Amino acid sequence: MALDKAKERTIYWIGGLTAMVGSLAGMIGNLLHPETPLDDDAGIAKTISTSDSWLALHLTIVFGILLMLGALVALAHSIRDGAAGALSKFGMAAGIAGIAVGLILVILDGVAAKELADRWAAAPPVEQPAALQIVLANETINFALASLFNILFAGVTFILFGLAVALSDTYPRWLGWIAVVAGAGSIGSGILQATAGKPTEATQILTIIGPTVITLWLFVIGILMVRKAVALGAASAA
């Protein structure tokens, strides 16, 4: 029994810390991400090529996403019984798939896009039009992946985990409904991005709002996990 409590406490500690650090890293990277201009192909390439923080910010997001995976593992472990437990298992499956998409998206945007934009900037004038088309092709792929990421990770994953929280007694039920609403909004954002086929003012705003809400939600869950770890430690010491 003591070993089980020690295991639970460790899972809560790891899950709580990864939730807080990962959500902060993801949110900082997302909020500080340079905004690329609309309807200005050369402006997009120039924004990427002239950004000194482009690679660092994307690696920060990668770090955050990986830590968020650990947080979701702990969250799924903490909700195991009944319908809520089933929903958390499906949420974990969606989360793994969504994070895989997210990592590919961020690496393409952070590493490939930067390299292609730098080559465009360094190319002779006669070669720049062709180089620019390669940059834009990569941006199109990134935008498509971002749509899927919003639908699958920010949307489906957090709707399922939100319902799991709302139907269990592990965390405040109202907190679960916040994730459900945020997830539904993220699905709408992803569908809008897919329908538009290119960045718009609306999609740029929604791309900031959706990830910010879910990362704040996970940060709060992380605090609650740490509190559970502290409570288990106090109970063991009593």
C-alpha cells in the first residue's frame, strides 16, 4: 500500500511539473512567434529569414509539447474509473496522435521554413522567384498540418479529457467543461483554417487564442496534481 501511494505521489509530481513547465513553454513560444504578413509572399519569407528567434522559439514549443505529453499521461492515470476513465483513455490516444502531428508541424515550421527562407534571401535575384515558391509550398503544408493539429490535439484531445474531468471527482467538474468549450472552439478554428486554405486575420487570432486557453487549462491541472502529490506525502507522513 505504501509503495502504491509512493508511486501515485511520484506520478502526480512528474505530471504536475511537466504540465506547468510544458504549458508555459508552449504558451511563450506561441505568443512570441513572429506574425507573418497576409497576402505578401515575399514578406512571409522575409519575416522568417530576418527573425533571430525563429528557431529558438520553435524549439521551445517542441520542448513544451513533449512535456505536455507527460502531463496528459499523468492526467489519464489519475482518472481511471467508469465512463470518465474510458474517456481519458480515448483522450490519451488522441493526444499521442495530436502531439505527433504537432511535433512534425513545429519542426517543419521552425527548421525547414527557416532554412528555405534563408536560401531565398541569399539567392541571386534571378533565382529568388523559384526559391520563394519553395518557401510558400512549405508554408502551405505547415498550414494544413496546423489545421489538423487544432482539430485533433487542441480540439478532440481536450474535449475528451474535459469530459473525463467533468464526469469524475478527481478535479473540479467545472474545470472540465472549460476544456470542452475550448476544445470545441479549437475544432472550429481548425475547420476554418482548412476551409480558408491560407492564413487569414481570423485564423491568426484563433491560432493564438486556442493554444493559449488549453495551455492555461493544463497549467491549472498541473497545480492540482502537485497539490495531490503534497497531500499524499502528508498522509504518508502522518
